[in-house]
Amino acid sequence: MLQTLFLNLCVVVACGFVLGFTYRAWPVETRGRWYALRVAVLAISAVLLMQFPATIAPGIIADLRAVPLVFAVLNGGPVAGIAVAGASVGFRALLGGTGVPVMVISTLGMLLVGLAVRRWEVKQGVRTPWPGRLLLSVITLLPNGMPLLLLPGGSALFAQAYLPVLLFSAVGCAVLKAVVGTRLTLLRLLNTLQGEALLDPLTGIANRRQFDRDLIHLQADDALLMVDVDHFKEFNDTHGHALGDAALHEVARRLGETLRRGDRAYRYGGEEFAVILRGVGNANVRAVAERLRLGVHREALQCVPVCVSVSVGAAITGQGAVGWVVQQADDALYMAKAQGRNRVVVSGDPTVPAPVPESRHWVPV
């Protein structure tokens, strides 16, 4: 029996590597096709493990099918646990024998205990460390095989099989968690590095690289805004570069607070920002752009008691190419600065906004 359980353990390791490839991004997907594929791999693993059983009595077999079930219920939740449990019970029923009721009760017991353990862990609000998670897996495994005691002569079968199966199953859970955990660590690190590569370190918003990525996905009703802080060189000369950096950080924060859901602001370069508005349409682009301008200019900065203003050039994507949209928004920004700054100019809109006072000399307010 020990040799067969060791063979099962090797199958668990192989299934673990296959399972690892179903984790494609961090944070882990909790729905969608990759989640469904992950559940399918766990269900197939449970069925596969029953292909290499140790027969401990006529109609009664021992294997490590509980390992995928425990992993599914503790890591995938109720849906994953029920799906894997259903596949295991269905295939075991096809095999037949006196051990079928034992297996059904064992599976139901592990499923209920696993759901209770998972709920307890979620209520804690803190991710359980590695030793604790292994202990939770062992607790979930405890009902596996206990119904053997209900069979005639079940005490001898229980004494023969329970502890070896529990030990190998615990090792299988540890191996499965280690293999998948390595994959998740790599995904988490990759997500961190990608995030840092696509964020501007000064302002904390998306950088030019992210802007170039998002730009190619513009739709017909999207709009591009080019936003420039007015007379920023004068601000730096007056207050110094350290406070200039602080001012840029606050401008970026105010832009982000004013954006609608789905929109995004970018540090385009120097004191210039870009904003992509999703589905705004030609009728609403000026109103949204004005709200962004006022959001920046509404009150004095926290770092220096002065108000800053921005000039905004806007262009609707329409049917134009990406480069055309950028050029139109940039031209509109140039017009906004030429007309006195602290205003919004929409490309192709003949309406000239009324003059708005700007904080050209950066005097305290």
C-alpha cells in the first residue's frame, strides 16, 4: 500500500505543475475561463488518482484523491470544492464496491469541514502563514476514511489505512501548495515589477509607457486631453525644484480625484499630463475637461499657499488614427496657451471660452 500511495504522491506532483500553469495573473482570477480550467484540472487530478488505488479489502480502495478536493475547497471556494467533490463521487460510484458509501460520506465530511475552515480563515481577515495553512489542510483531511468504522470489521481496516493515507495526503497537500505557491510568488513579483515600470515615480500615476499602451485601444467615442501646468518654469524658479515636484504630485492627485471611473491620467513628461476619457462623446468632452481644470485650480496647493492653473487641449478620437488624435489634442493645447492659458480648447470646436484669471505670478492666496 505504501508503494501505491507513493505513486499517487508522484501523480500529485505532476498535477501540481499542470495546475500551476492555470494561474496566469496576480491577483488570482476568481472567475472566468482560467478559474474554470483550474477547477477542471483539480477534478481530473482526483479522477486520475483513483486510477492507481491500493486495495485494502474487496471493494475498498485507498488513494490520494482527497488532496485535490482539499486544495479546491480551501483555495477555490465552495464552487471549486463542490465541482471536484462531484467528479470524485461520480467516478467512484462508477467503480462500485462496498467502499462507495464510505467514500461519499468521507467526501461530504471533508467538504463541510473545508468550507467551515475557509470561512473561518476569511473572517480572520489575514492570510494564514504557511505552517498554519498546512494545519488547516490536515484538519480538512481528518474526516477522510473515518466512515470505515461503520463497516463490519472496519476497525481493522481503519487501523491499517487511516494514518498512512492521512500522512501521504498531508504531504501531497504540502507539495501542491509549494508548487502552486512558487508560481504565485513569480506572478506577484512580475506584477510588482510591471506596476513599477508603468508608473511615474514622482506622481504615482501612469507614465508615458502606459499611455502608449492605452493609446492604441482608443475607441470612437473616447477623448484625449493634453494638460499643461501654466508657467511651471516660473514656479520652479520662485519656489525651487523640490516644491515644484510636490506641486506636480498634487496636480496629479487632483486630476485622479476628478476623473470618472474608467478614465486614466498619465504623466506625459515634465509638467505635462495626458488624460484618456472613455466613451465621453463629443457633446460632453468640454464639460468633463472643464471639471478637470477646475479640480486643479479650485484651491491653493498644500505644499505652497498658491493656486495653480492648467491649460487643456482636447480631441475626440472619431475615426482618426492614433497619431492624428495626439496631434489634434496637442494643437488644441497650444491654442489654449496662446489664448491666455487656464482654459479648455476642444479641437474642431469654434467656441472660444471666456478669459479666466490665472495665477501667473504665483502669489500667495
